[in-house]
Amino acid sequence: MAQVIAIQMGSLYLLHTEYHHQQQQQQQLLTKSSSGPNIHGASNNLHSSPVKTHARFGGSASYRRPAFLSKKKMTSCGLFRTSSGAAAVIFLANIWVLLTLPASIQSTHCYTSALARGVEGRHCEKALEKIIYDVNQTLDDDSRSLTVFHKTCLVNVQKPRRSTPSRGQIEAAVFEVIHSCPGKGGVTISSTNLIAIVHRTTSKNTYEINQPRCDKQRCAVSQEDCMAAFQSLPLNRKGIFIGQERVYASNATRGNCLVKIATSDYAPFRASHVDVGGSFRVLVNGCKQHAPGVIFVNGGTAGFNGDLRISIRNSDHDRCS
């Protein structure tokens, strides 16, 4: 049986005990499955970020769920609400994937920590409805991770970049965890390196858009320093943020303020200073006396299901009280 692989949230959000327990076991599994997608710690990036509850970035039609995917009626098989014209197709597609599941699923492991208990399968089904696909019912090929949730259930899907798994493949992998690990959550790895993680949601691993979250300690930062650092974040010739390839994160420091920006889905940036400047000012004004602080901005990535994470902190730790 494969070892546990976990969502590695940033230390600001993930519960301390569960994080360290799963991080140690995850490394053992990744050593055995080196061909699969990398799963990084998120202290400096957002491979598996806390989850959002909002529409897509800037209201762009390319980020909206297509009209024919609007949910109207629950199918009798307990899958997802869909228009009656497509119900039979989705039903048969998922039945086919589930029938072939033993050949496609490489390993499944259930969480055992008490912190993982309380996941309800019906909430996972509702969470899956929030995933945005293209017109062919596949994921985009730019991202490597997405996270959605509903009430007690958080679903994280990880895949190799350029891979475009279908809705049926993703749902079948998540159903495998739900059925194999009732009430606990767990991890499934498929033979195609698709990873599906089901986790218990908490107030610390979800977030709201444009709502700054500030640390309790008092680490004063200069608004002028933070704005200068923000303006110096690297851009391409079109004025779009750029970052390290694969991670798509960058940072800049001015005075006593360190600013970091990253995409939650590991997809390239699709946002500029103008797009996120208002949210950044909300962060600076809200957390200027209680840095570190973080804010999430709706969309702004090349992927269908990602967001931007912007954080500030003092570069001089001696100035904290």
C-alpha cells in the first residue's frame, strides 16, 4: 500500500499536527512515484492552496462555466445535477470509468488522523460541481493543481502540465476515495499520474476573495515600502507578471517590506499591476500593523480554476513585537 500523500498548505493555513504527520509520509510516496507530478510545500508557493468561493477573474467569459453545464436536475444515480439532455451521457461515461477503475487506479490510501474525519461524500459531489472544464469536458493544459470545496469536503486534483484529464476521469478518481475512505478522506493516484485528494475542510484552509488575513503579531511595515516593492515585481513586455517557471511565483523587497505573488494552480500569470492593484492596497491597509498578511485575488492565471495569492511581510524580523 502506498504511503500517505497530503495537501501541503502554507503554514499560515494548514493545521500544525496534520501537516507534519502527512508531510513525512508524503515524501516516502513521492520517492516511489517519482514519475508523478511534483507536490511542493506551499510556504513560498501555492500548489494546493486554500479554497475560494467566487466567480472567475475579471468576469471573462473564458473563465465561466459554459451555459450547457448549468445544473438543473439531480440524476437518479446520485452524480451531479445536469440538464436532462446530457444526463444519460454523463451517467454512462461515469459508469464506464468506474467499471474500468481497477485498471486505472494505481493506489489509494485513506487518512487515519482524527483531524481528517467528518468528510461527507455528498459534499464532495457538490464540490466537484465547482470545477470548470472546457467545452470538451476536460481540464486546461496550463495548470498543475486545482482545489474546490463544499462544506465538509475539500477536493484537490493534481496533474502533469499539458495533461488534460476528462471530467469522467476526475470524478471517478474522487469517487474512489469517497467509497474507499468513507468519512475520512484520502488519496488516489492513477496510472496516468492524476492525483485526487479528499480532505476535511476547516476554517483555516478556506479563504474569501479580497479579504486580507493578517498575522496576530505586530510587525509594522511601511505602506510606501510595500507599494514600491509591489510596483517592482517583474513583468513581461505586455505588462503581465512573470515568475519562476513551474512555480510561477515571484517576490520583491523594498525597505522593510517583502511582497510575494503566486498562482494557486501553478499556471502562468494572466494579470498585471492594474488588475490586482486595488486588492493589494486593501491588503496593505488592512495588515500594515499586523504583517505578515495575505490576500487572494479572483483568477488572474492561465488555468480555469486558479487564483492569485499576494502576501506582504517585514524583511527585518527584529522589528516585530
